Amino acid sequence: MRNYRNTPCEETFTCKSCGALVTPEGAGTRHRNHCPQCLSSVHLDEEEPGDRASACGGVMEPIGVWVRKNGEWAVIHRCRLCGALDSNRVAADDNPVLLMSIAVKPLAMPPFPLGRLEINQNISKENMHAD
Ligand SMILES: [Zn+2]
Ligand SMILES: [Zn+2]
């Protein structure tokens, strides 16, 4: 058995989701674990990144983007098979258009009618006048 813990993701792999050949070059990180084209990953880790302790092996879809304390972007992944959630920092050559479209998705598809926002704003303005 190879010790993957000391050599995290420094190998070339074929993306399980879109079939792209993913190489470590250009990532700007030693911990590349998702495809720069479709941002999908594979459910391999259980407790910590690179531990390869999970037996699931399902494709992990990018479902969101969040910003870490230091301003660094990270992709939130969800496993299609078991639903596990994970987050991974964005690599230097990740598809920027796809990243942006994932990041704005909640804003583009709000779970409530946008008109309601305006109504709330009007109400708070009236309250301010009353003071
Ligand atoms: Zn891919
Ligand atoms: Zn899984």
C-alpha cells in the first residue's frame, strides 16, 4: 500500500464526471482533488483531506462557493451517492465561469418573489420617517 497521506493528489487522474485528464500542474496547490473543468470531485476522504479513508467513491458535485476567513474561495462539494458534504479550496486554474455561476446561483434563483424585498424596504423607510 502506498502512503497517500504524504503524497496528496500529486498524481494525474481522469475526472469521473466529465472525463477530463486532470494533472497536478497549474493548480497552485498540492491538494488538488477536484476537476478544474467541471469542479467535480470523488468521495475518497472521510475525516481529513487526503486520508482516502472513505469506501464510497461517489462523484462529488460542486453545489456552492464560500469565502474563508483569509478571503480564499472554497468549493462546497456534495456526494451524489451518500450526500456527504466537503469543502476544498479553489485551485489556480479552476474554471472561473463555472465558479461564478455556482456562486451567484442562490441570488439568481431566490426562494421567494423578488418583489417582497421592495415591500420590506418601503416599510423600513416609513418607519424611519415616523421617528
Ligand atoms: Zn470534470
Ligand atoms: Zn459518498
